[in-house]
Amino acid sequence: MELLSKSFLHTALVERQ
């Protein structure tokens, strides 16, 4: 489930930009 957390963080970062 760590992969999901990483994916979520990446998405949040991309959406923030």
C-alpha cells in the first residue's frame, strides 16, 4: 500500500502545479 501513497502524493504535486 506504500505505492498508493506515493502515487497519491505524486498526483497531488502534479495537480498543484
